[in-house]
Amino acid sequence: MPTPRTASIAESLTHLEHGGCVAIPTETVYGLAARIDQPEGIAAIFRWKARPMFDPLIVHVATMEDARAVTREWPALAEALAKEFWPGPLTMVLPKHAKVLDAITSGLDTVGVRMPNHPVALELLRKAGAPLAAPSANRFGRTSPTTAQHVRDEFPEATANKKILVLDGGASDVGVESTVVSIQKNEITLLRPGGVTKDALATFLKSKPEFNSVRIVTGTESEKKQSPGHVLHHYQPNKPLVVSWRKPLRDLDRSEFLGLGAGEHADQPQPTIGELDLGLDPTQAARRLYSGLRDLDQNEAIQLIFIYRAPSAHAGLWTAIDDRLRRAAHRQLGQAPNPAQD
Ligand code: TXA
Ligand code: MG
């Protein structure tokens, strides 16, 4: 099969101007984007993804000025965090400006804003004339895409007939979604762990005397304020997924996952298992997680996916990885070292 051609920036701009959706590369995962001033495009995002209307979209910007323009309040803390972490995997939830459509924020009074760190996305955003709202470019509840081909696999018809254009910017560098934080006067509430770690946020606050007293709210306290879209079952492959924080597959008794994949009874054929060992380096693990999951999901010889996450290391980027693993797993063996996000 010939390699599908990537859309050009010019084609993408025209498509967006006419209320179309374009899949864009970012450093975290690919997004399915529409202009924030095109209600048709915004509605199309929800339709393609079969995304419930209660789950708000992130607004992507190329400049600080654009970020300020979509918010009603832009506190000094937001400015400082943006200067430190943008462009990059940090989404800040702030009071929204009236011009941001309710369909984008699911009727909330706040908007999530981020400046992605990807040259193709930034070029498109600079030229688009309006910020772009974009969730991850996967069907709701499924594994996020980290390559252009993943997006085509996710929406085969819409991408083949160019209802959705795909801008190919290579594999996403980070591999898991952005950190989502809501900003209050003296508090940062961690709504979703991601590419910017809690430690990085804490170190930054400590380095700035004016923000020394800012508290980072995590764990059960932040869970009460969870993001509407950060539901329990998410990022799921089509095949059953077992995640082990305890032992690799070779050291386990397979009866622990009887009934998953096949093999309800001992005399039935056992499922063929595909294993992904995430290794010990969290940067590599995050980068490999979604594409590894997709490869095993697409492999017809495999009926069950097994991910081994060695329990030795924790915190840092592992927090985001463990969060995704917990939500994607059909069965968990053992526990992530830091289940409460901190
Ligand atoms: O890395 C990312 O963030 C990627 C790339 C494409 O930028 N986007 C992404 O979007 O992961 P999505 O829609 O899959 O996840 C966005 C999360 C959802 O859990 C949503 O509930 C939350 O951000 N969110 C967006 N706006 C919010 C708001 N106003 N208040 C609370 N949570 C919000
Ligand atoms: Mg998503």
C-alpha cells in the first residue's frame, strides 16, 4: 500500500476555515482540531469521536496573547507557569472569555488552554487566525494516537475521503497527554497527571518567592474536582488488557486472568497473550505506551494484551503512565506505587 500523503498546512488552513476538522501532531498525542470560531467544526469533533457533550475541549494557542484572549482572568501565576512550561504539555483551566463557545467548554465557566510544543502545530496555529480546540484524535474512551497512521486507523473512512485531514508531524515525543491543572489564587489543582510532572511544578513554585505559598492539590482532594472527561474507563484497547505492577508474564500463574480473552475453563484453549514490558525509563515508557498498545491490539494472532510495569520506580512521569494504565486495564495485578496521584 502506498504511504498516504500528509495534508499540507495550506490545505489544512482552508479546511479549518470552512468548518472542517484537521488531525494535528503535538508533542503529547495527536489532536482532532477545529477553529474555536467555527461551531460546525466544533460539533464535528464531538460527532467523529462520539464524545459526550459534557466533556470539554482544550483550546490550543500559539501565543501568550491568544491565551489571554480566551480567558476572562489571567492571574500572575498563570503568566509565570506559561512562561516556564509553554510551549509544552501543560493545560491551564481558567475562567473563560465570553467569546469561547459553550459547546467547547461543555457549558462550564472555565476553559482549558495550552500551547503545544510542536513546530507543525505552532505553524498551523500561527497562521490559522483563531485558536484551535482539540481533544485527542481517538474515538471516545479509546487509546490516544501518537502517529498520523494511528489517526487514520482510528477514523479510516473520514480520513480516506478527506472529511478529516491528517497533518503528519512524525511520532509524538512525550506520548501521554498534557497535565491539566486548574489555577486558583493560591492553589494549583492537578486534574490530570501528564507530561509536566508534579515535581516540576513544585520545584518551579519553590524557585519563585512570590509563589512560595502556592499549594499543589492532588490525590483524593483533587479527585472531587476531577475533570469531567477524566472518567474511570478510558484509553482502552479493543482487546482485554491485563496490567501487572507485580510480576512479568513469565512469572505469573495464568489462571489469574481466566475468562479474559478466552479460556473460561481449564480445558478450553488459552488465549494467545501479547506482552509489553514498559521497562524502567519513564520517558521511554510514555513514548511506547500507546503505540505498543495499538500494535498488540491490531495483531490478529493475539487475544489478550499484557502490560508489565516494573514496580521499582514511581513519581515523575510514572504518575501519568500509571493513571492511564489504571483506566485502560480490564484487570489489574498488584498496585501502582502511588495510586493517589502523588
Ligand atoms: O495533551 C493533550 O492535552 C491533548 C493534545 C491534543 O493537546 N489533548 C487531550 O484532550 O488530551 P482530551 O480532550 O482528550 O482531554 C482533555 C481533558 C479532559 O479530561 C477534559 O475533561 C479536561 O481536559 N478539560 C478540558 N477543559 C476543561 C475545563 N474547563 N475544566 C476541567 N477540565 C477540562
Ligand atoms: Mg483524550
